[in-house]
Amino acid sequence: MKYTLFHFSEIRWCYNGIMFLDVLAQAASEKCGLTHDEPVLVGVSGGADSLALLVGMEKLGYKLIVAHLDHALRPESAGDAAFVETLAEARGLPYVSAWVDVSQYAEDQGQSLEEAAREVRYQFLFDQARRHHAQAVAVAHHADDQVETVLMHFLRGAGLPGLSGMAYRRTLESWDSTIPLVRPLLGIWREEIEGFVASTGLTPREDATNRDLTYFRNRLRHALLPELATYNPQIREVLWRVSSVLGEEDRFLVSLAEVAWDDCYISETEERVQLSRPSFLKLSTALQRRVLRRAIARLRPALRDIGFKAVERGLAFVKTPSVSGTIDLVARLNLAVIGERFIVKTWCAHLPDWGKPLLICLLYTSPSPRDRTRSRMPSSA
């Protein structure tokens, strides 16, 4: 009788590799909707998460394009770019890269470093995806990232969409109207990812800023979540499960909101969106919020956070407009009520008058009883 002897490293690869690839295969196909016919552009930073995504997708037989953006935020960033390029060449994969001074970009745009880095990163990834006819952009957000995102949104007072966290597959017109962003690792925990990468023999690049507690997300990861675990050791699993359940309910409301939008929609240009006020007022408050948020998003697609107070102020105004007929809403947008329509518009956009004097159109609200009495009094002249 012959016995086969396995080294511990081989056993570890079998366990970590097979389990990891099984979960990744299901997520990539069923949840992200990826096929093997067209290429997938994979954002690779050189860290453990993106290495796991790259190697895993390659082993599953997907056609890949490796994309790396050097944010020029750390002295080691050039080394990260060289590492990813060498990795792609060694595996015979197409490689694209770019260098952006994110600090300067943030200063020019008046943004935080985190917001600026996110913006330039996705601009680069989707530009390259269009250029190479990729079916999707894949990034390495995982289960721990989801938990941190949900907790961060909760602390900021987010509604149901925010508490649903990130989606496995999402298409945003601000990035591209047809190419989706996919997150195949969203159901896999960090320790599982690190175990898989270790089993491949690759040594990921380390980003020291991930331990910098001046960043809000890092404080959640290294301080708040460990503290919450003293109250419930399963806090990560609980938050991930909550996001999953709320995500399903949010998708149901999205389908209802699509019908509501169609009922209210009249017309739009690049500067304004016109909606039916009577149809809008028939909706539940939950759907009214979603319709108004969508109108805002049509004019400000890059606006990530549409504040609760701004939306509530808008709803109250549509129900009971002021004499002026218009208010400031958010992000240099106005809200106006004219007759049976209400309009979300940019500050510089003109209101339509439909052949009538604009001043008369703006005076939507009927005069008060006292004003009507005054109008009937004979002149003393």
C-alpha cells in the first residue's frame, strides 16, 4: 500500500485555495454577473485584497486586464506600481497604469484626500475599461470593508441605501452608464483573503496609512469595532447580515421607486428636471424621498451624500410652497413649484414660463383671505 505525503503548505493551499475559489466563483458569476467571454478590468494596488482578487479570478479562467493607479501619496507608491507591473508581466496579463498627484488634485478641487483619491481612481479605472472594452471593473472590497462602510454610514445618519452598504454589482452614470463596478470578494472576510494569499506564496505590499488613526475609517477598524466586539463578539457578522437584509429590502423599494418616477416624470434637460406635483403628492413619504433624490442625482451625478435635512426641506416645500415659489435645495440646486409642476434646477437655469410672464408663474400659492379682501376694496383715489 502506498501513502501520499503532503507538506503542510500543500494542505493549507488545498483548504484555503479551494474554499476561497468556490466562494469567489459563485459571487463572480451569480452576484456580479460576470462571464468568461469578455475581459474584466481588475484594480490592483498590490495589497493582499487585490492580489487575492487577481489570482483568484485568473485561476477561475476569466480574461483579465490589470490596472494600477499611483496616487503619489507615499514614497513607496512607485515601488507598488513596479510590483504590480512585474506581477502582471509574469502572468502574461495586459497591464495599464497611470500616475496622479492626488494631493494637488484634492487641493484644486477642495476635496479631502480620501474623496479625491476615490474620484481619480474610478475615473482612471472606467476610462481604461471603456478603452479596452471590458465588461466590468472589479475591485477588491471584502466583507470587513462592508462592515466598516455600514458602520460609517450609520454614524453619519444614512438612510436605507447607505445602511445597505456596497453592492456586488452596481452601475452609476457618473462613472459609466453601461459598465458596472463589481465586488466579487464582498462575502469573504479579511483573514480568509490573507490566508489565500499566503498559500500562493506571494508577498503583498504593505500600506502604512492603513494604520493611521487620523483617517476615519481606520479609527472604525482599529478602535471602534474592537470595542463593539466586547459587547457582541459577533458584531462583524451581525453588521454584515444587517447590510445584506437591508440591501434586499432596498432593492425592492428601488423597483417601486422606478414606477413612481415614471408616474411623476415630465421632462428634463441638463439644467432642470420637471415632475408632476399631483402625482408626487400621492406617493408615500418613502417614495417621495427617493423620487426627489433621483431628480437631484440626475443633475448632480457625482454628489455622494444628499443630506436628510435637504430632502426633508424639499418635501415640505413641494407640499406647502412659499409665496416666492422657489427655495435653495442642495449643491447649487433650486426647487421651484409652478402650477401643477415642481422643478429641480441648477442655480443658473431659467425657469420655463410656457408663454406666461415668469413672475406670475412663480406666484403659485393663492392669496390669503385678507389679501383677497384688500383686492376688493375700492380705491380711495
